[in-house]
Amino acid sequence: MSQRVAIARTLCIAFMTFVHVQPGIAENVYDREAGFFDIVYFVLTRLIGLSSVSLLGIVSGYFIVSSLVKAGPARVLAAKLRTLVVPLVSWNALMLALLVAYGVLSDNWRDMLQATPLGIANAFLALTEWPLVVPLWFLRDLFVCCLVSPLLLLGLRRSAPAVFVVLVAYTLFGTDWYLMQRPQLLLFFAIGMWLRLADIGEWPLDRVLRPFLAGLAIMVAIFLALRIERVSIGEMNETLRIVLDTLLRVSMAAGCWLLTGVLRRSRFGSLLIRFEPYAFFLFCSHAIVFVFGGILLRRVFGNYGSELYPVSFFIQPVIAVVAAIVGLHLISRFAALTFFLNASKGLPVATPPSSAANRNSLPQQTR
């Protein structure tokens, strides 16, 4: 199970990076007539990349149960401040410094934060809007999940159906409450907690999840039909959009988990396990790499729609992976940088894959 969790963390974060490769055009890329690359782009970004967050949320909820039981809520929340909020603020501070430097050199201040109390708070903590490093909203929402986890644990023990009714309602209607940027994450987090409380074994869980593959095929077909017909998902009825998106994410989480069972028996699985200690650094840094690296690459390969843009689209995640490996090696020499940027997790110690799978990474911090 631990090996599959390590594979899932790495796989989901790797897929997530494709979402944040910037197209370089203002119009909606999903509104273009769909050619071959447009479909590939849609599958990697909208279907797989965005949906991978759901499995990370489930894994996070699964591991926090034992932490709450063993350490207690106060110690768990103190640990989450260090492993979630500190990197959230630190990486956004680094992004601000880079934006200032870029603005001085280019006189382009378009992406700077709003110089108001709320604008500054949003830039670093994503209170009501996205932070400067957009993907880091996940750390903010995950911390909120951890804050309410003691209540979730109590509720799930007393009446799991009632808890899930409330969470489904919040998923459908809680977007404007500002409690979370993505209300769905709390639902997936609770699913992970429930799976831990139910103590379902690896193979029974796989048997339960296999029928979800049929649902995944249906949801993929629906979303592909919407893309091919150029139906704007963002302009759909809000409730219908959330229902379709949630069903896609649930079935995609099941599919990704089953895929980890296949990958574990392959050489690629062992590679994913070895990379897992770098996954959190990749998660935090990849959008910054794409913002500034993409500026140069788009000058060479063009924006979305150009013939060479696919080269830029596929090469940027590779660059981000290399940058994460090199970056973690560099900051591991300094305890302060490791604390602020990687939750005090330095270079992985050479251990067998089975032991490496137990490391804490973003998923590490979610234990």
C-alpha cells in the first residue's frame, strides 16, 4: 500500500504540472476547433491534470486519521502550519521577489499583487482569490481540511452518511463562501478519512473500485464530446458543471489508484517511488518555472495554436522535474531554505523503494 501511495503522489503531481503550462494566448483554448493536439492537450490538462488533485486529497485524508489518533489535534495542526502554511507563504514570497525583478527589467508589472491589505493576504494566503503561485491554493485548502479534520473524524464515526450529505451540499453550493477555493477537496479529504476508518484492505479496495472504470469511460466520453462540440464548460449551469466535474474527479481518482497497482509491478513504478521525495518541491516550484521559462520558450516555439507549441508544452514539465531535482539538492545544503521551501525535508537517504515510499512529501505533509 505504501508503495502505491508513493506512486500516486508522484504520478498525480506530474500530471498536474501540465495544467499550468501557459498557452500564451488570451482566448479560451478549449473553444478552438479540436485537432489532434487540441484533444491531447484537453485530456492532459482538463481531464487528467485537474482531476489528479482529487486523489491527493483522498490520500491526505487517509493519513491524517492515524495522526489525529496518535498525536492529537493540537500537535497535528501545529505540524500542518509548518508543512503547509510555511511553504505556502515562502514560495509566494519568492514569486513576489521574482516578479519585482522581472518588472524592473521589463517594465511589465501586470502580474503584481494588489497593494491592499486583502490583495497582499490573497497573494500569500489565497484567502479569497488565487495566490501569486496559483497551484499553491491546494496547500491553503488542505490546511483548512486539516483544521476541520477533528470535526470530520467525530462526524464520520457517528454517522458517515450524514457527513457526506453535508459535504456534497457544500461541494454544490459552497463556491462563494470563501472557506475553500475548491470545495470539492473537502469531500475527497473526507472520503480518504472514511476509507481509513473503514480499514479496507488493498485488494478489497481494488475490487470495489474496478466498476468505477466504466464510469470513468462515460465521463471521459462526455467531456470529450463537450470539447469536440466546443461547448464552454465554464458557461454551463453552475450546478451541472460541478456535478459533472465531481463525477469525473471521483472516477479519475479510482482509475489513477488502480493504475498505481499496475505501475508498481513495472520498472516505471520503481522510478516514480524514487522520485517521490522530490514531488513536493516539484509541486511548489513548477508554476514558477513555467511563468518565466515559458516566456523564453514561447518566443521560440510560439503560443498555443502554432505548429511548434507542442514542443514547448511537453518540454516544460521535463524542465520542471529537472529543476526540482537540482533545486532540492541546492537548498538541502541550507537548513533555513529547506525549512521554508520544503518543510524541512532534505535530500532523500538512499533506501530501498519500500522504505522510500514511506517518506513524507506533499503529499508527505498530508500524513
